[in-house]
Amino acid sequence: MADEKRAHRIARLTAEFCSNPGKLFTLSSFSEMFGAARSTLSEDISVIKEVFDGRDFGRIETLPGAAGGARLVPKVNPRAVQQMLAELCKELASPSRVLPGQFIYMSDIVFSPSWCHKLGAIFAAVFFDAAPGCVMTVETKGIPLALTTAWLLGLPLVVSRREGRASEGSSVNINYMSGSSRTIQTMSLPRRALQPGTRVLVIDDFLKGGGTVRGMMELCAEFGAQIVGAGVLVETEEPKSKLVQDYVSLLKFSGIDEQAQTSRIAVSDKLLARMQRMV
Amino acid sequence: MADEKRAHRIARLTAEFCSNPGKLFTLSSFSEMFGAARSTLSEDISVIKEVFDGRDFGRIETLPGAAGGARLVPKVNPRAVQQMLAELCKELASPSRVLPGQFIYMSDIVFSPSWCHKLGAIFAAVFFDAAPGCVMTVETKGIPLALTTAWLLGLPLVVSRREGRASEGSSVNINYMSGSSRTIQTMSLPRRALQPGTRVLVIDDFLKGGGTVRGMMELCAEFGAQIVGAGVLVETEEPKSKLVQDYVSLLKFSGIDEQAQTSRIAVSDKLLARMQRMV
């Protein structure tokens, strides 16, 4: 009977953690939820912690003291990440993805909920220690990746638009130079979307010249907010000189092999270096 | 000792279900994962099933037979949904959200990962029986809600854009009439984004005249795909006559009370009727 109750508690605790990433549950709140002693729950949590430590669901962080408790925080296994990204590179290198103009078709990947959860988990783990207070992206293709990253970190998401909308109220607009096409573009964010002093994590799908990420940095500066990290799914090898330096890319695209019609795309050395520091 | 192993299995099984909504796990795959008998795992799963039945994490569906197994499918509790939406209405009715031109500021909600997970769970539960094969939306503000709905159903997401892009290859473009502003707009979807015969669930943040949802229907028709459901977060009371009839809205917006400067917004009777049929 005690065994049955324990099994039920562990199933429910695990589901609560997984359904609320980043949320701190106090032992007292669990104690009320289950009508069980804090010491009992503490033991249950240590079982879940052990299971998660051996897998890639994230990590259960326990905080001691009266205000303490437990929460699910992002964690990835560097080896599993490399394997998963190698698989993604293989998928992206397929000749069927080559488009006119040296583009690769990636929309199915950047809009895929399951890929975005796997890739967002990497960004969440890489930038967790930077303690961001929100995630920011610019419409459109970066949104799913930014959303899953924010979800796994338990943070809000802020999306800047190409132009202001009446349905978003007064906004701050900046002009910026696209790093690759050298054209002037506009980026707009509602005034109420970002508080001064917020620590911002920038997430986007693609970085060529770096103009868009640089634009987001300038936009944040207008709000008195502070960029604490930037992550992109794919960066291009060319141009070598980017408008921003301090970012983490997951993949690097070095163009299309005209003969074989496949893309040269590999796991980014920026990520590998960053993961080495995490271990 | 057996008790310890069981606790570990239940934690891991729960985390596997929660991390892979919609995915069918066969008993054999679990059996390999844990080195435990299928009958043992079957008992573990029934514990998790019981716990989920009493909560709002979804529902564990077990399929019998050799090819059978278990998966997490969407489920919501109608009473909890009504409470949660009433809370959202209260939040949205705040005078601070009133914008010039009879708009309410909603960007923080439609981009919020935690709100989108709660709201996406409603759409996923409402449309699960329609057996969609993908979720579709149009950029920008519907994307997070469509993504979480697709995630909880274990489906891919397809996003149509306001115009075609070189980075998305050849596309199908349609012109459609906005139901409210009576202007001609364009919607574009890459040719490879949607296969003929796909059952499509349309999700969007806002429905006024219904032109956008109608546009998505026409776009799907161009691909030989079939709309099996449409869900929007907010519909407006005016205009009463919409270009589409068969959709489910979660909330209904009836304008702004000029005196009190609060919005009149309530849980949609369309949702209430639909949930009654679900019970």
C-alpha cells in the first residue's frame, strides 16, 4: 500500500516537473499536494533526480533551506547533442533541399515542434548560467526555436516585428543594416514588451552577416535591457567577418557543392568549444 | 530493492511520455529500455494512467495487441479550462491593455510559452478526434499557439507567410479578401510544405471577419489538402457574419467599454458547446 502511494507520488511529481520547466516547487507545496511528510517527498525527489541525471530530460535542481525546493532545469548530454546534430546535418545535406540561389530548404525543421524541442534544449542548457530574464527573437522563422528555449528556461518570449502594428500599441523602431545584403531594414518592438534592466537571451534561426542579431542588440539598448547571450541554429561560413562576435551557433553552413548538389554543413566549432567548458 | 527499481521505472516512463507527446511506445521498446517483463511495465503504465486520469497532464492511451503500446494524448478538464480562461479574460480586460483603435494588447499572452502550452492543450484536446496530420497557421502571432498545439498532438507545423521567400523555394500563393478591412492580401506556402491528402488543423490567434482562416482553407485546397478543424484564441463579436462558420474560438471580444476603459471579453460559447459534447 505504501508502495502504491509512492508509485503514484513519483508519477505525479515527475509529470509536474516536466509540465512546468523552470518552476520552483517548494517542499511545503508538494507536502500539501500529497498530504505526505516533507522527508518522504524529499526521498521521492531524489529518485527522480537520479533518473534524470542518467537521461536527457533535464536536471532536477534542489535548493536547500526554508524557501528551498526543487525545479527542473535544462541539461544536455554533449555526446547525445553531437549525435543528434550530426543526424540533422545529414538530413540538411540532402540534395532535395538545395534551392536556387545557394539556399537550403529548412522551413520544415525550424517549424518542427520536435526538432525545436531538441534544439531549444541545447540553447537552454548553454545559456542557463547566463541567467536570462527573457528570450527575444525577430519574426518569423526564429519564433518556434525561441519559444521552446524560453519554455525550457521557464521564461517569457519577446518577438520583434518588421514593422509596428496598431494591435501592439506604441513601439520603439530601429533601422539596421543587414550584414549580408547591405540594405536598411526596420525592427519594431512594443514599448511595453520589455522592462529596463531585463537580461535578454537572443535566439534566431540563421546568421549570415550578423545584422539581425546586431539589430536586436541595438533594440534592447533602446529599452535599457541587456543582452546576456545569443544563439543561432545555423551560421554561414561566409562572410568571415560578422557584425557580432559573441554568439553560439549550433551548425555551420559552408555553401553548396555544385557537383554533388549537397550542402556542406557541420556541427559548429563554437558549440563544441562551449560544450567543452560545460562538462 | 524491487520497490526502488519500480520507483525508477515509473519516473523514467512518466518523463518519456511527457517529453514525447503523441508518440506511441510499444511495450517491447519499454521492455528493452528497462530489461523488465512486459507484464511489469504494463502494471507501471497503469499506475501512471491512473495518476494522469485524475490530473490535467493529458491522458495515457493504451492500445492492445502485438503492435500495441501506450502514448500520451491530449486531455483537458472542462472545469479547469473554464477557470483558466476566466482568469485570462480578467487579465485581458485590464484597462492598461486598451490601445487606440479598439485594440487590446495581447502580444505578451500570445507569445508566452506557459499560456501557449495551456491554451494549445485545449485545442489539442478539442481537435484530437478529428485526427489531423498537421497544424497550419499564418505568420506571426498565431505561431506559438499553433506550435504548442502541434507539439501536444505529436504533429508537424506548417506556417504560411505573407509573401514567398527565396529561402523557401517555389511556393503557391493565393490572394484573399480580408473579412474585416476588405483589402486584398497574399498568403504563400512552399510547394513542399504540404502533401496532398493531408488532414489540416488550422490554428490562429484572432478571427474578426474570418478572411485569414478562409484564405488558409483556399491555400490548403490548392495543395489538395483537407481542413479538418479550425481553432482561434479570440473571435470578435462584430461583424456577426463571418466568412467561415465552422471553427472553435476560446474567447469572444465584444469591444471596449469606453467609460470604464475595460474590454468586454468572455469565454466563447462555441468552446463551451464543444466541451459539453466532449464530456
